[in-house]
Amino acid sequence: MDIRRLTDRLGGLAFGGDYNPEQWDAEVWKEDDELMHRARVNLATVGVFSWALLEPEEGRYDFDWLDAHLDRLHAAGVAVDLATPTASPPPWFTLAHPDALPVGPDGTRLTHGSRDTYCLTAPAYRRAARRVAAALAERYGDHPALALWHVHNEYVTLCWCDHTAAAFRVWLRARHGTLEALNEAWATAFWSQRYTSWEQILPPRQSQWHRNPGQSLDYSRFWSDETLAAYREQRDAIRAHSDRPVTTNLMLPGYQNLDLWAFGREVDVVCVNHYPDAPGVDAAAHAAFDADRARSIAGGAPWLLMESGTNTVYAGGRVLAKEPGDILRHSLAHVARGSEGTLFFQWRQSRAGAEQWHSSMVPHAGPDSRTFREVTAAGEAVARLGELAGSTVRAEVAVLHDSDAWWAMKVDGLPSPDLEYVPALRRAHRALWDAGLTVDFAHPEHDLGRYRVVLAPALFLLTDAGAENLRRYVADGGTLLVQHFSGVVDERLHARLGGYPAAPLREALGVRVEEHRPLRQGERITLSDGSTATAWSESLRTEGAETLAAYTHGMLDGGPALTRHDFGGGHGWYLSTRLDDSGYAALVGRLLREAGVTPDLPDLPAGVEAVTRHAPDGRSWHLLLNHRSEAVPLPRPSHDLLTDGPLAALPPGGCAVLRT
């Protein structure tokens, strides 16, 4: 397991962050050495945005400055996560290859002046990326400081240029084989869009009105595959010269157009970035969502938090300060759910530049600051947790995530703007997190047998194989909750005929949806059980299912809104509207109770997060995070690794790692 190679190299869990010494001078470097030692930093990410320094002109490299910093870090006992700098091509590259600049869907070509100004499909860019990756690996492949390779940074830029059009056509030929098959998949008989040559096909650029949905979905699939191919090229160039693990940093769906399951199979270590988008307990819930997702992408194996916001939260365009204690709580939230450490962006807050006000471990105020004192405390805490390395996390519940379903919900022409994918996933996860549970994410076609409850909050697109897998899961004894507007199209975005959802899933749910009836903006409805709902409603009839709550308005008055179907050994639930938060939490709580699912430590009150990590040798640890403002007595005193002593109560806002 490559992550174990990393923790063995570090002698425990990782702690540190992005380090950009090229922004500073020798006097600051000297202070960095002392402060890193004080904060227990053992891993630094170097070189992420250094292409202009590494290759000041095409084909000529300057490694002297990087040699000195890697040697210095090694001497200070800090290992290096060495990045390829390909997220920020230097000015000379874009001047020499203007066709490699990205083009927006409206045809506007962007100019140099920020990060990520490249087109991933441009041949010149791909050659240059492979070349600089190989040069770095040849020079540093066996450097004693090197512990991990970091390809690129947050693959995010999309492009609609002519290079992309050519690559898209190649991908489409491989996927569909013939124009006849493509025309059928994209339903080009509509609006006279039938293609008679491959050269006629373009990426889904800005058009007069709705773009072809099948074309848009295939473009998203293509771009994810193209990005993975670009990653593989750099990874393989590195592997030719180095045996260290290779990875890239992934972000939440919505920021990167990537099939995260596919990337999880290709990286040696799953690494993710996390930046909370709300303060307080919402930030804690967001951290749990991101961490559970990362562990799931890793197939349940340990993973690594590559970047996180040290002392800030990005909320609604504002950069908010974290509250005291958040640095440790957020760090341990990720460790609790399987991360082999916690890294931040960045080590020292930039004095100038586009991310001058980004979070950091050493702020502008310097080490005599609350932020650095909390960073030091977090580093000391992580250093005490080395025995957790290699342990894993178990979950009895899952939320279904499929990149195709996400991309499908972004196409033009859907019946309501309230149909959002990522918010639906986060809402389902939040209900389970509030109930005190650790959550896995799973694909609809994965083996779901180990889960007692599965939530499917947004399966607009569902393959035949996925529908059959969900039917089998329920028949074999599982509890499945499917939510509105699910299973209504196949993988080509063709509507399911004869009623929704897909036939095998209809069988498990015991319902047949005949008509979608989106609600007006701001409209609220009341169901027969007193719960309220918004955004959506459906006309459906039961075919074996029991109606648990009915509509009480308009033509749907008396019609089923929430149903439950006993099917085989399990239960298929269907929710045809969007309940408010309290009603949704109550519904999820009912499913959990009926399935016999309880938290790891059920005696703890709401507001105390508890996750258990399990070692292969049978040892286990409870990681506790108190999000309450008062102390919480523990069910029994236990040995706390953070204090290296017995603990009888969690202090307000406090954390503990209890050896069981």
C-alpha cells in the first residue's frame, strides 16, 4: 500500500503544507527551518507553481535553486512532496504557443496572466508537460528528501478550442464507432442536427439556445478521460526514473470536471484538497463530507489531505477567519475519517500576489500569532497519532455518487433550476452526519451488500446495470431511499419509456411515476403527515408500495408522496418531493432505526462527532470532536493519545483520540 510507504518514510502521520521558498530570501528560509521544527512539520509540497523558474526558456532548466531547497529540507528532517509545475505555464510558453491558451465556450481565447492558462488538449502543452515532468524525475527521482510525487495541481481548466474539437472527435469515434450510432445516441433527428461527417462535430460551444444534451454529456465524459490521460502521461514519465508514489490533488465535484472513481484507480495515493465554504458546525459537516468522499474514492484505504484552509473559511465571496480550535478540529476530522495526516495551503502567507490573503500556517503577523500557536498545537497532536497509520474506517451506510448523473444534471433544458446534484449529495450526507454516522460514497453499480442503508439523492441518469444492481440490493435485504427525478434517463440521456424510474428499480420501489410537476419558485406544500416540502412534486401510483405520506394540494391531493415497499428481504423507499431539513432528517432517522443502524458511540449527545479507526491487528481508536459549547462526559474514562492520559470528559470544543 503506497500510503504506508509514505507514513513509514515519515515515521508517522504527515503534517505540513505547500512551501514556496522562491517567494522569500535566505533570512526567511533560516526562520522557516526553525519554525517547521517547532510545528512538527515533516512533509512539504514544493514546486507547484515554479515552472518559470525551473524552465526559464524552452528546453533549458535551472535546478540549482531547487537542489538547495531539497537539500536544506532534508537536512532539517522534512520530507518533500515534489510537484510538477504544469498548472501554470510560464509566459514564454504562451508567447511561443498561443494556440495552447484555453478558449471559452463563447469562442473567446483567454490570455496569460493567471494560473491554469493552458488547453489540456494542445499538443505543445502536453509535450512540454511530459518534458518538465521527466526532467524533474530524472534529477530528483532518488533524492533522499523525496517521499511523494505531486502531478499538476487541481486539474480544472476546460477548453472548447479547435485542438479540443479534434481530440473530442477521436474520443467520439472510440466511444460510438460509427456516425449512425452517435446520431442515435445524441437524438440528432431532433432540430435537424444529424451529422454526416465527423468533421462537422464540435464541442458544445455557446449556441443560440439549448445545446444538445447528449453532446454536452459526452463532452464532460471526454474531458475527464482526456484529463486522466494527461495525468497518466506525467505519471509514467516520472515512473521511468523514480519508484516513489505518484498522485495528484483532487477537489469536490463541482470544481473539477473529473470522474473521481476513475482517478482513484490510477493514483498511487488518493489525495484531496478541502476548503470549508461555511463557518462553524457547517464547516465541520463539510470536512466530514469531503473526508468520507476521499476515503470512498480510495476504496476504503487510507488517503491523504493534501491541502486545507489553515485559518480561513471561504463563504459567499468572503474570507472569514476560523474560530479558535478549528485548526485542530478540522485536522482531526480528516484524520478520523481515514487521512494519514493533514497538510495546508500554504506554509507562509504570501507577501504579495494573487493569493496574498489566502490562509497559511505562518500568517503575515508571524509566529507570534494565534494562528501559528494553533498550528503548532495541531502539529504536536498529529505527531502523537503515529500508531493510527494504516488503520481504516468502516461504514454501514452509503450515499450514491455517479459522475455521469452529475454531468447529466448540468445539461440544458431540464424542467427546473432547483435540480442540483452536489447540494443533494451534501444534504443526504449531512442528515447521516447529524445522526452521528460515518458515511461511504458508492457508485450505483458497486457491490452494496455491506451497507444496511443506501441513500440515492440524485440519480437522474441511471444505467440498466445500475438499476438492476439497486433492485438486487433491496431484494437481498438492503434499505434503499431513492429521491425524486431519479432513474428517468439512461446513459445516453434517453428518457425511460413506460413510466419512471428504470424498470428494475420500479420493481424494487413498487411505484410508477407518470408525471413530473415542479413547484413554483418559493412554493411550499404540506404533506399529510404534517411535513413540508419545496421545489418538486410528482404524480405517481403505487404498484405494491405502501403510502406513508400523501400530497394535500391541487391535482395531486391524496396521491402518494412518500412510499415504502417490502421487496425480497429489504425495503425500497421513494420520496417524490424535497422535504424541508427537519422532515428529511426525521425520514433518514426512521430508516436508520428500522435498519438497526446506530453511531459508533451511541451514548454521546448530538454535536459530538465520533469516528472509529480499525487496525488490521484488532486495535481500534475512537476519534471524538466536540462541536458543543459545554463539556461532555464520556461513557467511561479512556486513554487519550492527545494528552497521553486518562480522559473522563471532552472539554467545550475539544478533541480526543481514545485507544480502546
